[in-house]
Amino acid sequence: MKRWRAWRTTVLGSDAGSGTDVGSGTVLGIGLIMMVGLFLSGVGLAGRVMYCQAVAQTGADEAAISAAKALNGLAGASSPCHEALRAARANSASLMECTPEGSDVRVKVNVETGVPLIAQIAVESRAGPAACGE
């Protein structure tokens, strides 16, 4: 028995088997699970922001094209900014600005993300007829 204790003390350290490290694996496991959970939450939030960026860009592009069509007489008698508003709402975005510039239209739309640090994403887009020969 004394030989076993001497070997254990030499190889494993003086506190080995004394009961001082009971439960340390549980604490380490809980810490590891929490770190993985935080990492996955961050990945989920980043994915949400990327999705909202794509929705905002799509909404801005669609609103600008609709407004340019209305401005150039291709979409009925509605005003360009009214068409831009309808297109933005159809794409889950809010129209912030609508500015006709000659035969082009510049729009700015906003999308709520639901992410605490990045509450909104705003995107601009411009559309109009291309000149012939370009």
C-alpha cells in the first residue's frame, strides 16, 4: 500500500485522489457548452444580418426599377414614388427616400433586423433607362 501511495504521489502529484478536484470536469464541460452556445448564437445573428441585407438590397432594387418605369411612362399613371413605396412594402422594406433625377430615380429603403446591435439596414439603389449605344 505504501508503494502505491508513493508512486501515485510521485506520478500524479501530491493532491491526487485527495478529493480536491471533484467536479472540475463538470465545470469544464458546462463552460465548453456555454462557449459553443455563444458561438452558435453569434453565427445565427450574423446570418440574420446577412439575410436582412439581401432583403434590403432586393427591396431597393425593385423599388428603383418600379419607380423608373413609372417615371418613364411604362407603369400606368401612378407617381414614381408611389410605385417605389408599393414595391418596397411588397419586399418587406420601408421606403426612406425617393428622388427622381432626370429620367433616373434614386431610392433608399430600410429593413429592421431584430438584432440588438444592428437594428436597421439601409440600402440605396438607382434605376433608369440606359443610353443607346452603351
